[in-house]
Amino acid sequence: MEPAGVDSEPAPQSRMQELNHQIDEVVDTMKRNVIQISQRGDNLVKLENKTEKMEEGAKLFKKTSQTVARSYWWKNAKLIVVIVVVVLIVVLIIVLLATGVIPTSAPRTPIAPLTTATP
């Protein structure tokens, strides 16, 4: 039981102040939420810009790396061709020397036998 003279309901003035206070808190919370949403939107725009720049950089990197790889492939191919040609020339020279097509010494002229003169 309640003691006599104590109201269970707060005075209308204090109830109004309490409601105004709660409304102010809700308004402040909503303002903070709107600010946070706005900041998130800005962050998303910045993130999108960074993503686009990174995508462009990745495309440029891919194109450059393919060009470099192609360049080194051609250098490697040229080097292999030069080595094969040199090896073939060396093998050809060895074969020609072995078969006698290329003489290994100067040709000798036959020396006529000495004849003795009789008087």
C-alpha cells in the first residue's frame, strides 16, 4: 500500500521535462547517426576512387610486365639462335677437317731425285 499523500504519478511539469529530455537525447543520437552515415558515404567515395586507381595501376602493371616478358623472350630466343649457329659452324669445321676437305698443312711439292752428272 502506498502512504497517503504520495502520488504514484509524477507531476505533469516534471513528466514533460523528462519527455523533453528523452526527445533531446533521441535527436542527438539521430544527429550523430546522420553524421556517421555521411562520413561513411564520404569514406565509400574515397574507397571507390582508390579502388579505381588501383585497378588502373594493375592494368598498367600487367601491360608493362607482358611487354617486358616478351622483350626478354625475344632476347633469349636470339641468344639461343646465335649459340646454335656457332655450334653448327664449329661442328661443320671439325667434320671438314676430319674428311680432308680442309687441308691441315700446306701441300708439299715433290722433290725431284738428284742426278749425278757424269763427264
